[in-house]
Amino acid sequence: MTNIETAEALKLELKKIETWENDQKGLFFWEKLGRLPFAILDRITPKFIQDKIGTALDELGSYIQNGGRYLISKEQMYRKFFPDEEQGEASALDRIGKLPLRTMDETADRVIATSSKIATVQGATTGIGGIFTIAIDIPLLLGISLKALQEVALSYGYDPNEKSERIFIVKCMQFSSSDIVGKKAILEELSAFHSEERSGQVMSQLQGWREVMLTYRDNFGWKKLFQMIPIAGILFGAYLNRSTLMDVSETGKMMYRKRRILEKLKTI
């Protein structure tokens, strides 16, 4: 399949992404209160639950450094694009990058739909036990988010095994749960990630990865507080996990899409 997209068509798609970016700079009042419930929750949460959350955060630090146990099978994604062909890794990524943007979008949308269903079921399951299962839910949701973002990266021809891409993925997660000040700063970093100079700056900024992930957890805020109610937490957990996954995935799709459009424009 050849790339027959015009510069005008790609610039139009880029404009849509820029409109989305501007929309993300708004902030609802309840988002300002996001950290408060977890500040209270931390004081009443049993130590063994806090320890489990801390362990999950350590594992995510390992993901940034070397991929850890969160890396996915890229071969399965390659087969979605080339079902009847055996692909070498480098050639597959290169070929995906040259596919029409619509093909990439359709694959990313399928990834997001599947991941949101998994997150919904998981949220309902862990919502049964209230506070005692929320400690399980948070690291599981982070894991599902990482998997979805890696598959979105592959959908646009980027290798999530590379450390720079793992950092980009964590930045996408951080963006989706940050306040308005954080969103503006992270959006600048993500938008300029295609620049090698800016990429180096982003990598140095993520040396404090633990703070990044603690911020991500804290910003679940009052949303997760509702899930602490036993039984009723099933409904809250299902809805909130789905919305959280959708927010994270949308950010990843938009930012990877923007990078691919900019790279396509360079070749026209």
C-alpha cells in the first residue's frame, strides 16, 4: 500500500489535532479537587495496601528503565497490518510508518476499544471489595494503560521497546491526569518530541519518574473515592476505569498521530 496522501490533507488532520490540544487546556472545577480525596485516603489506608501500591510504582520505574514485565508482543500487532506475511521488526515498523494515516487510525481505534472493554471489566471486578481491592485496581489499570499506549505507538510505526518511546508513553499518562498547569507544560514537551533536542530535555525531566507516577495515582482523586464503596463500587469502578483508559488512550493516539503527520509532511 503506497502513501498517496497530499500535504493539504495531512495539514488538515494536523489542524484537528491542534484544536484538540487547545481543548485540553481547559479545566473543570472538580479537577482542581482531584488530589484532596487521596490525601485523606492515604491517612486511613492500611500500610499493607500502601506497600502494594509502592511496589507497583517501583515496577513502573523498571518499565521506564528497561521495559520490565509490561512490554508487549510486537509480532501480534504486526500481524494486524500484515496478516499473511512474516515481517522482520525493522521492516515492519518502516512499512507501518508509510501506510495511509487512515489505516493507522483504524488500528489504533481497535486497540483503544479492546483496552477500554478490558479496563471496564477489571474496574467492575475490583469494585466489589471497596478499599481492599482498590489497591489491586490501581496498578492493574496502570498496566492496561501502558499496554494500550504501547499498541497505539506500534499502530503509528513507533517502537515502544525504545527507552525514548517508553518515556513518551509515561508522559502521555501523566498528561491525561495532570491539572491545567501540568497539562500546558507536558503538552509542550509532547508536541515538540520529534525534535531531538527537546527529546533529550524530556528524558532528563523524567529522572524523577517516581514523582511522575505518584502524581498519576494521586490524580485519580475523587473519582476513585467512589469506588471504595463495596458493591456500589462495581458500577463506579467499571465507569471510571473505562473513562480513565479512554482519556489516556486518546492522548496517546493524538500525540503519536501528530508525530507521524509531521514526519509524513517532511517527505512530501
